[in-house]
Amino acid sequence: MMINVKQLESEQKLKALAAKTEEEITFDIINERGWRDSELKASDFIVPLTDHPKHAAYMAYRQELRDYPAQSDFPNGTRPVKP
């Protein structure tokens, strides 16, 4: 019998999430949104600098930050990585 590693990891994440209290989940959500908001604010400088060598990478990063809360496993998902 072959074990599906991704399914097993997903089930483990669901069990860990189920073990958290509502207050812990709310705290995690607030914490992750705060991190996301600070990353967006810290990268605001790049928006008007269209000739910056990493402009496209930062704009993609900013979009990933905006999409981050919509992940199915938010707030326990993988954070976007800064370029």
C-alpha cells in the first residue's frame, strides 16, 4: 500500500488546527494579517519606481501578500517570500 504524503500532511495539519481553540485561531489570523500588512507597507516604496531592477518581482510579491489570506490553510499556510 502506497502512502500519499501530501494527504497525510494535510490530515495532520487539519488535526493540529482542530486542536486549537477559537481564541488561538483568531490570534493567529490577526498575527498573520498584521505581518502581511507590515510587509505591504514596507514594500510601498517600490510601486512608483517602475525602473527599479526588482520592480516586477516586488509587484508579484505584493500580489502574493494580498492573496495570502485567501489560502485554504490560512493562517497556517506558507508565507510569501520577499524577493
